[in-house]
Amino acid sequence: MTSYDWNSPPLPPFVRRTDGRLHGEIDLDELARTLRDAPIRGEVRTRIVGPHDLHVFEQRRCQRIVRSAAAIPADYFVFASGGAPHRAMTKLGGVPFLPASMPWPQRGGTVGDFYAQLSFVDSTDLLPSLPGDVLLVFRFHDLPDVTSWHEELYGFVWVDSTERRLIDPADAQRSQTCADGDTWATMHGYRVRTFDDPSQLDLLHATRIDDVNLLTGEATKVGGAPNDCQSIPTVPADYRFLGQLTSVWPTVGVPFPVVDREAPLGPHDFAARERLCSGPGCGITCLYLDGHGQVRVCFSDS
């Protein structure tokens, strides 16, 4: 793999860097100690973006549900701003982990915009035998009559994490639609091993519907189960769930709204919040591998 660049502000104490791992990892116990004096509001936001969101989510889980034997391991990601220390990491926006030998994706005479990438490098125990280690996700905004809810908008490229010759950032391309409009912020992910437990969905829908969101996290993730499984149309039996991407907007008024910012965002910090928002507002994008090895897209309306 290409080399790391950790020449950035010091990471908080709840982030561990482990030899042999691509991503920095969130230590949930240390996170709880760091945030032990931070308030947990009565109304809990379901979207997991930063460390505070993750802490509240995991604390609520401990209080409200019991992990069943059918729970599915998952790697959730919380985000920091800016480019990743390693280009193969999970991220939103920025420059893709695209080999210099590959052409920039095009379709129907239009150029794809790099949206995100999911890295499976640290999750091979969850999803072995994939076509590659890193899945690049592009969106073709200049295609006519295609919206965020159409699978045709998306294009995918699998890349091996051992790739060394990568595209120069100056050679990244953008569609006319994105060139004329605002760009998304660049964010990169830090991993935590946790779980989803969709086997209890029917029970909680019938008894404690407010706790349903604790079973399948509304996070960018690898493995596990799609958030709000019951809102997603039934997928064919040969579809294998890879993970999901969520748009990012940090929580206001809490410490560590993102990994690299301890200070809370105020309700009027519009410029700072804008710099930390990434991804399209189309709910949650769930990614599957079909029986022919093709990546397919389904959507949750969360």
C-alpha cells in the first residue's frame, strides 16, 4: 500500500493506530471516559457522523437492547475532516484511490464525479473473497433524467489496496453539473467494530418502536445489515450486503462532532458546519454484490 501521512493535528485519546490496520480505530471505553461529562439528550439523533453520535448510540444500546446470538458484526465509521492519512481509507469526497493506469470513469459521454469509497482492508473477516479491497463510488450527474434515487446514477470501480501508482490529484475530473455548483467537503473515516441485530426488528416494532434504530445503525458501514431494513425493497436471494454510505452533517452543540474537532459547533456556525457536510441528501445508499459479481444499489428513506 502507499505510505501514510499522519502529519496532521494530534488525534484524540480514543483513537488508536494499530500496526497492520489501515484505519485508525475508535476505542469505545476510552471514548466513554472522554465524554463522561457530556450530556446525553432525551431525543437522540439517529445519524452517526462523529464520536459523540457513536458514544450516545452505543450507550443507548447498552441501556435498551440485549445483543442476540443472531447479531451480525459490522464496522461503523465516524468521520474527520480533510484528506485521509492513507488514500485507501474509507472516505467521502476528495481524490479516489484510482490507479494511474485506469481511465477516469465515464458513461454516455459524461464524466463521473467521485462520491465516496468503502475500504474493506480491515474487514476481511466480515466480507472475504471480494473483487477488490477498496470500492470506489462515482455518480454521473450529467446523465439526463437520472436522479439520486436511480441506480443508473452510480458507477463502481474495485481496486486492490496494494496499488502503488495512483492518479495525480490534479487529474481528477468533475461533471459539468458539479463544476458549476458547490462541492462536497472531504471527510475520512475511523473504524469501530460493533454489530447490527436485525433479528429483533419485528419484536421491537411491536413492543418498543422507539428503539428500532438501535438495531441497525444509521452509519457509513462495512458488513452488518442495512439501516431500516424494512423500508428497503426485498432484494434477490443472491445479493450479498456489502455496506452502506450516508451523507454527513455533524451534530450541533456537542463535543467531538467530528473526530478532529473537540469544540462544539454552535447553531450559528454556518460556515464551519458547511465545511463538515458531505454527500448527497438522498437518505442512505445500501450497496450489494449480486450473483454475477456486480455492485448493486438499494436505498433507505431514512
